[in-house]
Amino acid sequence: MAVTTYYTNYADQLRQLDEVFCPENRAEGPVIGYVTGPPGSGRSTLCRKWVNDQGKDTFPDGTFYIALALSAERAPDALEDLLRAVGYRPDEIPSGLEARSAMWRSWSYGKKIAVIIDNALLPTEIAPLIPGVGPAAVLVVASGESRKLRTEYPGKSVRIDPLTDEAARLLLGRMIGTDRLETEAGPIDELIGLCAGLAGALTVLGAMLEDEPATRTLRRIEHKGGVLDALEFAPVFDAAYDLLSPLCQDCYQVLGVHPGDGAVAARTVADILGKDEFDVSDALRDLTKRHLAQEVAEDRYLIAGSIVRDHAATKADGELPSRIVSAYRGRGLAVEAALPNRGWMAEIWPQLTVEPLAEEVAARDWLDVERENLEAVVELAYRLGMHQWVCQFCLVLWPVHLKGEHFGEMVRVNDRGIEAARAWGNDLAAAVMTFQLGFAYRQAYQAGFAAIRFQESIDFASEAGSSTALATAIESLGLAKLDLAEHAEAETLFRQALDLATQLGKKRRIALARFHLAKVRPPSEAFELLDAAEAVLGSEHLNQVKIALWRGKKLLEAGAHADATAVLTGTLALATDRSFNRERAETNEALGDSAFATGRPADARAFWESAKEIYYFYGFTPDRDRVSAKLAQ
């Protein structure tokens, strides 16, 4: 965890943290401590300093930093970051908040770790992030009043008050040399008074003093309207801004206006500004040297705190937000074009031509890394009235949402997409956004809500006169009806979807319709439908596994247990090898069903236990409950 070279020792606060997290207290931990104080006072830096001073001897199992976004919605993503940091692959991480929290508690149980949770406001934000029982230290940087946090999760508070003049001089002395504190005592004392003891303002001031005499810095700030002895810091940052190169100023503005709380890639800043990526990277590093930005990962940057961000935003011109949206759109469309294509982008915007990224792997990696920023950009685009672009972002994000993760984000994004499509007046876009929202509810086991959305999508598709969208919406409603165990209605809808697909003459769509229809037909007919679907979809790994799983289920339904076991055993190997976790769980459950039906209760229990564990860790709670009921037999 990076700590500024010029950190001024809060000796008393560090001593208090030593007492809060002493080995005796942590023996029955985790122990929670709250660090409070005004913005810019150095709360986060104090936590990093204390953790760094403890070293690996105290926390041999790891130290972790989590920046919250003043919203409980950040918790699932923070847990994903933690689980990746401790070695879990993305495909191993469950989708549900409860399951991710359980996995984190399981991993951290008994471990000597330190966790810094920055910008915490509500108990619901920190609850899922608390480690399992053990000698862990949890340092919570409280945003605002910490009483609510401490009531729910008791812990001692350590408060940072503004630096005394003596401490401020010590900080500046470490940056510019103690001799200058004496030779330039008058103007430096005035500058210290202007910063009112806030470490953030003082470090920016120190960076300025490294480049020029104190009298010149003071005149520069006074020229910007500085008023001594007042809590008004804009003149300090105005003066620091004037010392930046034009490219540094541009980068500073981007970081200030960029939506959301995610780190921004140097390459993205370069796209926004239309500048060379390496030049932009150098400029961003210069901002970190001047304590106006932080490099939180290789070539990924954040503005240095809320006070600095507010100032940077005042320097940006009114066109910059639109340029930010445009840059993400350009990259996002190239990513969408590089991935297996559903065809909706071309259906809605037939004149749109996009050069795809060279590799599918690179496209998926970009989506995974930038997902949080893209959600924030969707909101920005909507506020700016860029309704068509909002809909395009919804399609760009679909591949990462399709995995069944980030339910809340998926709902928020597609809700915005529906509003944007309606404001734009495009029924086809509204139909697509609506059935995407329906799938979000279906993935969250809210089949009733999903069915409502799919029916709305049918209405939009009918208004648009799009047979393709109508077929998809009808098929999707059929899946929701199947989830609701309304098999007769599901079959009727699947047959309608197959008729439409046949009229359209699209082989893949026909194959998908046959696959879904097979789910509700007797085995004899189902096998023919599955064979026909496999002939077209067999090269697609996920659909190959799904078809094999349903073939096994239909064999079970026909009473052919030996054949079913053989098919399902091969399916389990494929699902495991390709990390298709839901299908892996369903196959284990089906193998358990077969074992139970053939008088092998021990084998059935083993398969069902495996299914239950997978369902639990990946947030498939209703499935877990169903298997638990079987185990209770």
C-alpha cells in the first residue's frame, strides 16, 4: 500500500491504533477500528501508514484496501476484487453477495490480515467485507458520522484533527528541506495558515514549493483570491494548476469530470483527449508527483480525494463529459464487434460500421476491467440525452452480464436502456433492452418479474414490426413460464418461437427454438429435437454442454438410467473443464437423481452434496434449497 514519502507522523493516532489492534485484542477478532476526521485530513494515509509499519510479521497473510463508492452496491464488486486478490479465478467466484461474502469469510478464517475499508458510510457497506473469525484488523475510514457504523459493528474510534502548525511545518520540511523553513519563515507560515492544517492541501502546497520560492507561491495563491485563515482551498489548487503543463491540466480535468469512482486507464484518458498514450501516461505520473492524483494500479489513476476532484471539475470545459462518453463508446463498440455476435447492434443501427478489436480474449478482459466505469458512463450518457448511445452501452455490457453476475448493475443499466429507448422513440431498441432486463430478473430467480418484462418486450417487438425481436421475446417468455412450472404455456410459446424462427430461415435461431422445445416434450420427441439442435449448436461450448445435460435429463425421464449416467458423466467432465458452474451443479444433481432411483443412496448423497456446495457458493439459492430437501430424504 503506497504512502507518500513525506508522510508526517501522527504519533498519537498511530499509538492509538497500536492499542486498538494489539495482539491480545485481535486474538478473538476480527477487530474493527474507525478512523474519523474531516476530508483531506489524511485518514486513509494514516491507515496505510499504520498497516505498512506493521509489516509482514504482523500480517503475513496479506493486507487489503477497499475503496467504497458511498453505496452498498459497491460491496459485491469489492468482494470480487478481494477474492481475485487471494487467488480465485473469475469463473470460481460466485455471483451472489451472500455467497461471495461467505467465500471471503471462509478464506480469511483464522488468518492474520489487515483490511482497510475506505469511504464507509452505512453498516450495510461494511458487513459483507468483514473477515471470518481470526486475528484480523479491519480499519474503517468513516465518511461522515460513524455512530451508525459503531452501533452495528462496535469498535473504537481514532480521530484525526487538522495538523497543528508545528506538524504542518514538519511535513513541509520533509518535502522542501528544513533550512527553507527558517530562511522563508514568513511566507511559509502564511501558506500554512491558508491550508488550515489539512494534509491534502499541504502536500499539494509542498509540491509547488519544490519548484519555486515561498514568496512566489504565496503571491500566486493571493493572485487567485486566497484569503488567509479561511477554510477556502480553491486558491491553493488554482495556483498548483497553473504550474502544470497543458497536457497535465487536460489529464487533471478528465480525472475530475470522469463519472463514478473507478480508476481510469491512461489509455482511456488518451482516447478522451486524442493524445499519445505514452505522453498521457507521463503526464498522469507527473500529477501523482504533485499529489493531485494516485496511481492505484499500473497505468490506472484516481484523483487525489474529493476536495481535489471538486476543484478539477471546475476547470473542465462543458464538452469534456461528452468526449468521455464518446471515448468509451468507441472502445466499447470495438469490443462488442469482437465477441460472438447476437446481431442486435446491426439490427437497430444497420448503417453502423465498426472495426473489431483483434482478439476476443482482449475484448473480454477490457469488459471485465472497465465494467464499473461503463455503468457510470451509462448514467452520464443518459443525463446528457445521448439516448441511442445508452442503448449501445447496454448491448456492449451484455456479455459480462450474461454470466449471471452483477444483478443490481444489470437491472440499473437496462432500466436506463429502456428509458433511453422510449425517449428516443425506438420500439425495437426498447424490446431488446426489455428482454435483457427480463433475463436479469430470471437470473435472480424472480421468474414472475421476468415474465412481466418479457411480455412487455413482446409488445415492443410487435410495435416495431420485428419478427426477430418478437421470436426472441416469445422464447424468453417461454423460459420464464418454464421456471414457473407452467409447462403447457411454455410449450405453446416455444412452438410459436420455432414457427417464427422457421419463417425467418435462420439456422441458429431455429436450433435454439428446437432445444428449448425439447425441454417440455416427451423423451422420444425430445431426442430428435436435441439431435437437430446439436447439429447446429454443437460447436458452441456452452450450448454443447446444455444440450448434453438435457439429453441426460430426458434419458432419466425415459428410465434409461445407465445411458443417462454415461451421458451425464461426460457432461460433468466438460462442464468442469470449461468452468460452467451452473451446468456443473445441475449435472451433479441429475447424477444424484439417477443414483437414488437405482438404489445407490450413498452415491446419490455424494452427488447432491457436490451440487449443493456449487449452488451455495455461486448464489443459486433456490437450487440449493431444492437439493437440501433431497438430502433430507
